[in-house]
Amino acid sequence: MLSVPTLWTVFVINFLALGLIWAYVTQSYPALGAARFWTASAFVAAAGAACAMFRVVMTDSLLPLLVAGTLMVFAACLAAMGIERFYGKPVTWRRTALTTALTFAGLAVFIFAHDSMPLRILVYTVGQVTPFALTLRLLLSPENGRVSPGARLAGIVACVLIAIYALRLVGALLQPGEFSFVRFNASQSLVILLMVFLAMALNFGFLLMAIDRLRNEVADLALLDDLTGVGNRRHLLQRLTEECARSDRSGDPFALLVIDLDGFKGINDTHGHAAGDACLQHFTLMAQTRLRPGDMLARSGGDEFCIVLPSSTLREGAMIARRVVEVCRADAAQCTGKDIPIAVSIGVAQWTREIGMHPERLIAAADHALYDAKKGGKNGFAAYEPGPAPSREVLELLEAALRKRA
């Protein structure tokens, strides 16, 4: 049977190792603010376990027990603050300070004023359980439609920890002296080993949460255009495929706008590529002010953009195109001095049954309308009206031409 001092030593080493891991994560990913709280939580818990071990090995004083209990509760509060920061919730030190101070006061009263082990365990249990209980909803609620595997693991471990503390409290009230963390018996050895395991599992859950978040951020970056911050061509094709599949099932239409900046090559040649980049960014901001919630703006390449309009008809697509053209015209009218006016041509097309599951055909149709807008004098828009007869063949030819151009 392992002695309690040995087990507390394992506890200290375990939390020190976890603290070093989180410190490395904090240094490597400074934007992950939750990692700083989890680093501090691990080191504070290691200090609390060291105080508890000091109480068992070195002294008969109950002062280390007071410090150890307060530090362990403070560590639990820090871990809960890390969860709140991870999910973007406001983090306040007031609740942590209040919980820690009340724990310290309660333990001090029932150690020095009125020596009562069951009441000490009651105070400690409430202090440990409260932070985790308040964050369970965050861990077990879906985020963006799904629950992270790491969050689910951390939530389950937190529930197990709460259950163990509750059972220990009941046992301490029924059999005083049997459930102290500083008394040597078989049940205490088992509980401490279980706590070490659960502490590692909880932090492993936090680590999985961080990995999942970082992986999602990398995936999002792969779908964004570096210059403008809107979707790139890959994201556009992904969204168009989804919309085509949805419309093919339901029969509901959606519209696509293909946008080209007029005279963009001349802007680059005359003013330089930095000015051209600034024009692309400025157009992105202007166009976004005329979109509805759910509409998607993407840069498909060079000076060409696309806007996906879910659940929209050709007429509604033309209305959005008119808004984009008008905002560009109004901005150009206000240009003075070295300001560069931006003009755009837009082609509008609507999904039909003939297009089916082929987003390239919809792009080709909108591109055909874009050519019509260019022929009409630029700085305007045109809508694609397919003929009644060979619409599929026409779209296939346009699709082949688009592939050649790409």
C-alpha cells in the first residue's frame, strides 16, 4: 500500500508536469488566452499539493492544511476561468476572489476557532465543486452545432469529480475522520490515485479542446482570401456545391453574382500593385455593406469576386447587383485628388434544374451575363436569361470555355 506522502508527491509531480505542458502551449500559441489560466491552475494546484504533503510529513500544525485547501480551490477557480475565456465569455476575478476568500475564511474558522473536520470538508467541497458546476453548461453545450470531443471529455470528468466530492462529503458526515486527505488508510489512497488520474484526464480534455480550436482556425484560414479576408475560390466552390445540392432537393432557387473590377489592370499599371490591392480591399468593404445576412462574398481570383445569394431569384439577385453598382458609383463620385474611383461590371444568374449539381455551369451562366454587362458599356450589371431550347448545351459550352480561360 502506497503511503499518503508518496501519493501527494505523485500529485505534485503530476501538476508540475501539466503546468510545464501548458506553459509551452501558452508560449507557442499566445492567442489562446485560456492556456494562461490553465497554466496558472496547474502550478497553483502543485503548490497546494506540496503544502498538503508538508502537513503530513513535516509538521503537526494545521496551518499548511489551511493554505493547501485555499490553493486547491483557487486552482479550480482558475481552471473554470480558463474554460470561460476559451468560450469567449467575460472573465471576472470577482467570483474567483470571493470563492477563494470564503473558502479561506471557512477553513480558518473550522480549523482554529472550532475544530471540525466534517465542516472543513464541507467548506472545501463547496469551494471545489462550485467553479466546475458553473462551467458544465459551457463544456456540454454544442458550439457551432457540435460538441467538441475534448469539451465532452472535460465535462464528463468534471461531473465525476463533483460526484466524488459529494460522496466524500457524505462519507465525512457519516464517518468523521475516515475521509481526510491527510490520514493514511486504504480508501484515502484510492481516492488520491483517482484524483490524480482525473486531474490528468481533465487537462487532457482541455488540451483536446485547444487542438480542436486551433485545427478549426487553420481550416478557416484555408478558406479565406489573404488580402481581403472574404472567402477564396475553394470556399466559393464548396458553398456553391452545398447550395446546388440544397436546391436540387427542395427546388428552391438561389442566385450568383460574378463581379469584375473595370480597368483594374490599368490601376495596377498606373498606380502600382499596392494601390490595386487597396482597391480590392476597399471594394470588399463597400460590397459587404449591401449584402444581407447569409449572403456570401468571395474573391475567386485576381479582380474577380462572386456573391452567393441563398434562396434568391434572378430578380432579387439583380436588386443586389444594382445596390453594389450604386454604392461603387456613389463612392467614385466622391473621389478627389489621388483617390482611385472603382467601377464594376456584374453578371447575375439563377440556379435552375438544368444546372443541377454542377456549380461550374452556374458560374459559366453568370460569366456570360458579365460579358453582356461589359459589352453594354461597363460599370453596370446584366442578368442571364437562358433560352428555352438548348440551355444545357449552351451551359456546357460556356463551362468548357470557362475552363480554358482558367
